[in-house]
Amino acid sequence: MDGSARLHAPVPSCSPTSPLATPGHPQPCSAEGGGEATRPQQRAPRELQRRWGPRRDWGPWFEDCSQAPRDSVPPLGALDLTLQDARLEAPQAPLLTDRDSASGSRGRGEALRDAQQDAFRAFHQDLNFVRKFLQPLLIGELAPEEPSQDGPLNAQLVEDFRALHQAAEDMKLFDASPTFFAFLLGHILAMEVLAWLLIYLLGPGWVPSALAAFILAISQAQSWCLQHDLGHASIFKKSWWNHVAQKFVMGQLKGFSAHWWNFRHFQHHAKPNIFHKDPDVTVAPVFLLGESSVEYGKKKRRYLPYNQQHLYFFLIGPPLLTLVNFEVENLAYMLVCMQWADLLWAASFYARFFLSYLPFYGVPGVLLFFVAVRVLESHWFVWITQMNHIPKEIGHEKHRDWVSSQLAATCNVEPSLFTNWFSGHLNFQIEHQCQHTLPTPSLFPRMPRHNYSRVAPLVKSLCAKHGLSYEVKPFLTALVDIVRSLKKSGDIWLDAYLHQ
């Protein structure tokens, strides 16, 4: 937000053109709106600071920890709310007001409004439900003459992607295959049983234990993929069914909180590869990625030998992410946000795991066995989820249109039967990211991953038309590029540290 920007008091309702307004039920606008004040401000930034702490990015945390039913209200990553210097900032895309409609002013303001609606719709499937929770988040509105942070919008690109979305609907690519997802769940449960039978029949020796840990790690990896599908509401037609199933998979099969995962993951999709907005790349000061390398070098910060980060990555990256970082962060989230239901689900996983293997190993042995499974699983998670993102552009907010920002932050990996299964179809990361940029008024806009290969040629042709990068790598090359990217960032840090 520009330093001269002024906060106005909230207007009482959205214009008829807002996606949240309905006839006879005027609704409060988001902080994106423009226009003059018509009533006193209801909640001052100072009060927000008193209640939720000063100078803190409380937007996503507050909404996820509010008393609202959390299953239906995603975090506010898409709205980009940040408390800075006692004011709230939001993307400055003014909603089209009644005055604009009457005068026929439907230029840049409408384009900005439509672009923000694309992002908003991607994260809010039921707009009628979301209306109930906007008013407490409203602080004020920017004067319409204030400069916008948004970059130039490619109206043709947005229009073409909407046409692509319609084509995908016509091809029924948003219809999930019950057989496909039943097989996924079935083979996860089968691996859980097989691992236990190995120990039961062969005993807790080193070889059976190693095989069982390996099988359980694969089962845990595939559970990550299945809960990811459920978190994106891409399996069942009703969101509630997806949320309940995600709680089971994430809680009972993995020992984590579904709300915690959605809190992190929705921020990632809202602002991929953007520092302090995408938690997946906000990893300094342990690792330096992208633009943070130059910043740390110029400021002479040397908490670790970053020019060697591509080496110590193998020691603390893949082995410890799930075992240490995720376990601690997940538990803290459930306790701080009082997610007691998720805590019970997670407890049921640990009870089942330890009761199943405690008779064979005893307490020290079962703890070691659990650590082995988590370490193996963590290797899969780091390499598979980061091969699409870390080698790409990472930095601060560029204020691009949403489609371009998604494509700049990801790449694909060449498909094969093994790669598709092993990565949970995350090798089609461009299609996965792009499905969130495609606006739709329907209740169920998520595409099941088994249809990514069918929509990929359409996405590739549109990227070629608009000069957007559609990068596809071999599987091993994508893995090696993670290390190359870390080494490159470390070298950039060292050069800036010594010479700038």
C-alpha cells in the first residue's frame, strides 16, 4: 500500500456487481473495495492490535482460529491481509460501484475486480456461507484515486483460461472416478496390513523391520496424496464429505491435523513461491532461496555456511522435515487453535500404531521404528513436493495477474505410470496450480488428479499462445535441480556477502 493511502470507513453493502451481493440481501464488501465512506468505522486497527497482537500477519491465523466453522472458511491467503503500521493492506482491486455501473465506467476497475473475484472464488466454494464472516474482517476502503499495486492485466489470457475451464467442464474433467480413489484408499490400507503381517509372521528382526518401515513409509506418502485430493475437494461432490474423509485420512492414517494442513497449503496456492506468504519457501535462515540469498549477503548475515547449503540439505532437509518440523508445528497448531477434534484424530493414529507394534518391539523399539518410518516418509515429501517449486522463481510479491504468478512458480515432470503414482500426480503441477486460477460459479470447481493428463494439452497450448513458460523435465533432472538451485543460491549469497 502506498504511504499516502487513506483508510475510509466501510460502506454498508456491496454493489450489485459484487460476487457477494444478492438482490434483497446487500452484503459487506471486502477490503478491496473503493468508494467514499458512509458510516463510522466499526473496528479500528488499534483494537485489532490489542486483541491479536501488534504488527502481525494475523489474517489467515485469525480466520482459521475464529469460532466460524473452519471446514468451510479457508485461510485468507488469497486476500493477502497484513497488519502493518496499524493498518490493513489488501489487494487494491476496487469493486465496481453503483455509480460506475450507471455511468458505464467498466474499464480497468472492472478488470481488477474480475481478477480478484477469480482468486476469491478459487478459495471459497460457497459464497453464501462466506458472506457471514466478511463483516468482522472489514476495516475500511481505499480511496479510489489511490494507486494500485496490481500489475498490468492480460484480459485475453484471463478470457482464454475461462474458455479452457468451460471446455474442461464440457469434457467432464471435474467428475471424479470412484474406482480410482477407492483403489488409492484400498492399497494404502493393504500396505498398513502387510507391514504388520511381516512383523507378526517373521518377527522383529532387522530385515523384516526394514521392509515393514519401507512399506509403511510408502503408505504414509500415498496418504499425503489422498488427503491432498480431499483437501482440494476433488473427490466428493459435497464439500462436507471431502472434509470428513480428509479428517480420517490425515488424522487416523497419518496423525496430523487436516486444519493445519489446509492452513499451510491454501497459503501456498494463494501466493506460490512468495516470501512470507508461502510457508513452503519461507525457510530462512536455515536455507536461502531465490532473492533471500542477495538480501542476506548484502546485510552480511551468516547464521550458517550458506554456500554449503546444498550439502547440509541432505542432513537436515529430507530426513527431518516431517519428523521434527511438521510434528512440532502440527501439535502447536492444534493446541493454539484449540482443534480438539483433530487432536483426537491424531491421538487415534498414535494409539493404533503403538498398540500394533508395542508387543513386538517394546517402548524403545517401537519409538525407533516410528522414527524410521517418519524419516523415510520425509525424504519422499521433500523431494516430490519441492521438485516443482524450488528450482523456479522465488522472491517477493511481483503483483502479477494470478494466472501468470502461478505459472512462474512451478513446472511439470514427465509423466509415466510410476511417476504419476509415486508423486500423486504432482508431476502435473502446472495443471494442479492452474485449476485454482480458473473461476467458476459452481459449488465443485476442483479437478480430480486422474484427469490432469487430459487437460494438460489444452493448458500447454494456451501457455504457448500467450508466451508463458510450460516447462516439463525428466524425473531425475527435476530432483537434481533442487540441489543445483540450492547451490546456486548459496553461491549468490557468498558473492553478495564478500563483494556487495
